[in-house]
Amino acid sequence: MKGWYSLSEAIDFYVSLLDDKSADEILQKFKETVPGFSKQPPLKLKKNHIIQIFKRQTLKSKRRKVDPFLQHFYNGQDLNDLSEATSNEDFLARLSCKNIPDHLKVALIIKYDIKLAEEILPELQRKLENNEKLFDYTLEIQTDEEALRLLNQNLYLYAHQKESLFKSALLLLSNEQIKQFKIEHNKVKTLSPKEFYVYYQSALEYGLSSLAYAIQRDNLDYTTRYGLVLNFLYDLARKGKAAVDELEKSQIHKVKLQEVEGSLKELKLKLKSAEESSKELAAAQRSVNNLQKEIRDIKVTLTNKELENRKLGEINTSKIEEQKTLYQTIIREKDQEILNLRHQLESWKVDITEKINSFCVLYESSDVSLAQYLFPEVIFVTFKDWEKQKDSLIKNGLTRIYIQQNGISSKKLFALQKSLNGIQYSTFVMHDHKSLIELLSIWKRGE
């Protein structure tokens, strides 16, 4: 009676751990409902009714030929690798590592060994009451020899695992590899071991050939079949590593491409900004020129008026002074407008901390005023002034010059190059202000 009482306690403990979902599954399995409830009953009442089912206390369970408890625990739970445990301690340690609900772990203990369930039930109840983790069992290992022995047991493939090894290997194949596998399967299915060995030595897809031969040759000893599958796995890993290496190279090239594209985008933005500034400067310069022309015209008009007034003695002197004052006022206003525009032009200039002495630009007769304005730190020298300034520039650190080819004869260019005495030089053709500004941006970066 004590054993059955303990089994009854084990059943009660198992049911106490159920949640709504697992309780509903058990009720549906036995086609039972909680009396008095058309809708979802409370979990506590579900658990009470399940206990009655397991103890054959309901009408339906009494009529069953098979014990409900045995039907549920022995047919509903699969021990799998737990059945390979070498001791109760080993079983509990393996069970603790499984990621399944606690009530299923209790069910597996009952199925594995009811005496073990009766033995540890008090400890499980104590842990539950103290809100402790129910399954935290570990296997105590005393020596390296014991650890290696247990490791060998874990690594050993049992009969059902050996059979699934070959089937599991097929799951690693891609769609394209499955097509190739079928081809290899047809090639090797009629080959004797001797014929297969000859074919294997020259096969391009030796990994797939090995797997195909291992799967269909049940008469081969396990060691040979196992080795053929390992040969396939090695070939698969080797190809996978090659694919990863290629992917890493591709990623490096992609990063470099992104860096180059980023630099190009930044350069385009700077060039666009320079073009916009160039347009604003040109517009401001035109406004200054127009105002200066207006002032000159006004001064001429004023002079003419003064001459005219001197000739016309009958005109009142006060009228002349009034007219003069009016024109002087207009002149002051125009002068102020010019001053404001000059301030605006100065605000658009780039502040330069120091002059660039490492290179200069040598030009013939082109208009480089806009470039000089945008790059005041860069040294510009005309061909006629080169000989005068050459020694001073070299003394201050000049190492390279950029020579404009526009408007200079080959003879003159050759003579100039001959006189450079080791100074590095490059030539360029200036098409317009924009091209020169772009070149200066590149030269300043040292490119």
C-alpha cells in the first residue's frame, strides 16, 4: 500500500504543476469535461478532474480497459536519450538540462523509474514550497578517467542514432546539391566496393558520392559507412569555409567601394559649394562695377552742373549749393553701398592661417583673379615674373610648380623645364575658372 500511496502522491504532484494549456490537452486527450461548466473552468477544477481521471474516479475512466495513468505516462512521453543514462544521478542531470516544463520532467521520471520518483518527491515538494528551482541536479565527476568514460558514452551512437545519422546528413544539402546528389546516387548504386573505390578516387563531388554510397549500402560495416558520412561532412565544411572566405573578401571590397563613393560625394558637394560661391562673388562684383559707374556718371553730371551754374550768373547761389548738397548726399549713399558690398565680399573669403609655400601655379596670361580670391594662400606667378621670384620661392620651401600650357610655346616651355634644377613640375590646361578651382582643390590635398 505504501508504494501505491507514493505513486498517488507523485500523480498529485505532477498535476499540481500543470498550466491551463497542458491541462486542456489532457482533458481533450481523454475526451473529458469538468462537470457543471460549459465554458472554460478554473485551472484548480481542471486539475481536480484530471486527478480523478488518473485514479479512475470518473464515469468514462472507470469504463476504460487501459489504466488512464499508464496510458498517459507510458504512451505520451518519449524518453529519447534519457533512456541511455547510466545511473539515476546521470538521468537527473540530463533531465535538468532539458528545456521543457517541470510537469513533463516529473512525467519522464515516473516513466523512467517510479521508485526514483517516490524517492525524490519529498525534495521536489520542499523546493516548490520554497519557490526554488525544481530541477538543478548535476552529475558529480571525481576523476578525469570518469569524465572521459561518460564522454565516450555520450558520443557513442546507439542503433536508432546511427540510422538517423545518414538521414540527417541529407538535411544539410541545398536544393542545388540535392540535384547533384541524385546524379551521384544513380552513378554509384550498382558499383561494388572495388568499383566505387576507383570511381571515388577521380570523382569531382567525392563528398556527395561518399554519402550516396553510404546511404544505400546497408551491407557495409558501420565503421565504413560512418567514415563515408564523415568524408561528406568534411567536404561540406571545406566548401563552406571557402564560401565564407569569398564572402569576407567581397565584404572588404564593398567597404572600400563605399569609402570611395563617400569621398566622391563629399568632393561633389564641395565643388557645388564653390560654384555657388563663385556665382555670388561674380554677382557682387557686377553690382560694385555698376555702382562705381553710377558714381562716375553722377560726378560727371555734378561737374557739368557746376560749370553750367558758373556760366549762369543769374542763378541763385543758394540753389547751386542746394543742388551740390543733394548730389553729395547721393555720392555718400553710393559709397556706403560699395563699402557694404566690399564687406560682404570679405566675409565670403576663406580665412587662411598660413601661406602654402610647397608649390606655386605658373601661368601666362589667363584671368586667374577668381582662383586667387578663393585661394589666397596659394602662390600664383606669371611667366615674366618667374625669374625674379624663383630664388625667393625656393628658399621658402618650394618643391613643385604647376605650369599652365595655355598660350606658351613649346620652345619656351622646354627652356623653362630645363631651368628648374630638380624642382618637380606638372603641366595643366585651364579651360575655365571652374576647372582651375577643381585642380587647386586636388593639389592642396597633395593628390
